[in-house]
Amino acid sequence: MIKRQFKAELSQLPMMQKWIHECVYSLDVDKHLLNKIELACEEALVNIISYAYKDGDGSIELQVNINNKNRIEITIIDQGKFFNPLLGDITIDPNTPIEEREIGGLGILMIRKVMDEVHYKRADESNVLKLVKKYY
């Protein structure tokens, strides 16, 4: 496992994305798979930066673990306010006009769709979000 700490600021997002890209790209995975991982990570990171530390400074630890079961695991850890993105059933009716839909939830739904597994736990005052993608 490799890990790196970043400030929880939108200005740091390109560096976080680049670091994730370099870690996963080294596996020579399919570009389509890499794009899915990057999209899910970006959505999760933007949400954390925007909402977890609304009242102050913070940091985000990124961990990338490539195991021998052909799984890419990206873990995002923050000490922001408690939020479990997996609570609740998020369903979107595609026939409902956009102006009538409730705000929020689409990003989490997208993350769940593009990743093979999404796990959340609260540990030691930290939010721990693990995104898993299988590759062959």
C-alpha cells in the first residue's frame, strides 16, 4: 500500500488526481477502467473538500492498495464531520424533470455504479471511504 497526505482544498484536487492516476496507471490497466476510477475518486474528493471541512482546514489521506486478487483499492480518509455516503437508498427516476429532483445523491449513485465495491466506516474520528475496482 502507498499513501499520501493532501490539504483538503479544491486547489489540491489536480495533484490528488494526478497522484491517483500515476499509482493506477503503473498497472497498465485499460484506459476505460482508469477513467472510471478517476471519475469516482474525483466525485468523492470534491464532496469531502466541499462538505467535510466546511468550517475549517483539514487534510485528506489517500491510500492506494493493489492486491494479488486483481483489485485496486483506493481509500480516502478525512477527519471532517461524520458522513456515511452509503446510508439511505438513492434512487433516481429518469422521468422526473431535473427542476423537480432533490439536490444531491447523484454523485454517490455514480460512484456506486462505476466501482465494483464501495465501503464506508467511521474509525478513530475519521471517515474512511474505500473504493474498489477489479481488473483482469
